[in-house]
Amino acid sequence: METDFIKTELQKFNIADAVIAKMSAEYLPLKIKSLDDKEGTKAVHSARMIIVKKRGEVEKKRKELKRSSIDFGNAVDAEAKRITALLEPIETHLYEEESIFEKERERLSLEAEEKAQKKLQVRVNILKTYNYTMYLLDNVKNMSDNDFELVVAQAKIGYEVEQARMAEETRKVRVEEERLAKIKADQEAESKRLAEIARQQREAEEKIKLANEKIENEKRAIEDEKNRIINELLAQERAIEAGKQRAIEIEQAKKKAIEDTEKRLKAESEESARKIQVAAEAKRKKDARAPDKEKLANLSNAFNAIVMPSVSSPEAIEIIRAVTEDLKGIQHYLLANIERL
């Protein structure tokens, strides 16, 4: 009904779309070709005046038709304003009541959320105590007390197992450090022992040197004694020239003394030479073995520089332990055999 009324009212504009279409077809092709085109200018002006007139008629009819609508709209607005003024206190009251309800509900919701957050923080702190981060925060928050107690019990067991494992690892590390410290102490003792042996060797070489000097001094003393004896015998020979027999006896005694002295000196000289040769041979062999002995000692020290990697799995730890024991056995074997060189 309302749509039909509108259509009826709009027909009062008294200009059809077909008329407008005819005007478009007739007037749009019009053009003014130049400033001298009077006919074209007249035709365009006349057509425009017709359109202006039609547009004026349309505007006049619009105002005429809309007047009743404007009066009706004003009456509608006044009545709506009056009714709204009556409804507004009721709406305000209801809005205030609803606001009080919403605020209280929001307060209770925030209070519940705060309690939930505090409870969640307590739960998180408990799990952190046992280094347990397996569950997400939402899971922990929504978990029942019984389920959370089960999770805490599981976390506690895992934590205690991990603490025991770490304590065992710490103990093993401490035992290994003590073992390495003992090995280091043994090596330092061995180094001191080798240094002492070297010192004793130097002292022995010094003693050999002093012995050689002593032998040389004794040889010179023997030679001097030999000359003295010869001189004495010669003197005796001159003293007993008067007695041939005495001279013969002296001569024989002199020869015997000389022979005995020469034999003794020769024997002492040979013995000294033998001792010197034995000492020189022993020193030569020892000097020949010194580079090998030093290389073996360096090899033994190289084992001390080996740093075992830090591993966590029981299998790897067992492998490291076995390798360490093998290296220790090899080192003991080296040290024992170095001593024999």
C-alpha cells in the first residue's frame, strides 16, 4: 500500500522517462561548430532553456509534494520526542540497575580470576621447586586439586631421582678428581725421584772424575816413588861399590824392587783403566738410552694432558671410565719400564 502511494505521488512530476530519453536523443548531439555558428548557438540555447524550464517545473513539484511530508515528519518527531521523554527515566533506572549488576558480576569475575591466578602461581611455584615444566600454564590452571597432587607427586619423584643422579655424578666427579690428584702427586713424586736419580748420576760422574784425578795423582806419586827408590838404590850401589857381593845383592834387590813396583803399578794402572772403561761403558749405554728414556717419560706425561670429554649417558660414562683405567695401566707400565732403562 505504502509503495503504491509513493508511486502515485511520484507520477505527479508529470514527466516520463520516455520524454527525457527523447530529449537526450534530440539535444545531446547538438554542438556549436564555431563562433560564427549562429544557428547552432540558437539551437543549443533554445534546447537548454527548455531543459531549464523542465528542471524548474520538477523542483516546484518536488517542494509541493514534500510539504505535506515535512509537516507529517515534524509531527512524528514531536510525538516521538514526547514518548521518549516518558520512556527515558524508566530506561535510565533499568540501565543503572543493570550497570550495578554488571559491575558486581565483573568484580566477582575479577576476584575469581585473581584467586585463580594466585592459585596458579602457587602451583607454578610448587612445580618450579621440583624443576618440573612439563605442563602448559592452561593445563596447570584448569587441573583439579587431585590431579595436581598426582602431578606434584610425580614431579617430586622425578626431582628426587634427578637429585640422586646429580649427587652420584658429583660423587663420581669428586672420586675422579681425587684419582687424578693422586696420579698428579705420583707423577710429581716420580719427577722428583728421576731428578734425584739425575742428581745422583751427576754426583757419580763427579766421583768418577775425582777418582780419575786421584789415579793420575797416584800414578805420578808412584812414578816419583819409583824415581826415589831408583835414586836410593843408585846411592846404595855407589855406597857399596867396595863389596861386589853386596853390590850384586843390592843390584838384585834393586831389580826386584823395580820389578815389583812396576808390576804393582801396572796392575793398579790396568785395574784403574778397567774401572774407567767399565764406568765409561756404563755411562755410554746410559747416555745412549737417555733419549729413549726421555721420550717414554714425555709419552707418560702426555697421558696426563688428555682431558676426557664430559658425557651424561651411563654408556658413555662407562666407556670414559674404561678408557681412563686403560690409560692408567699403560702409564704405570711406562713408568715401571722407564726405571729399568
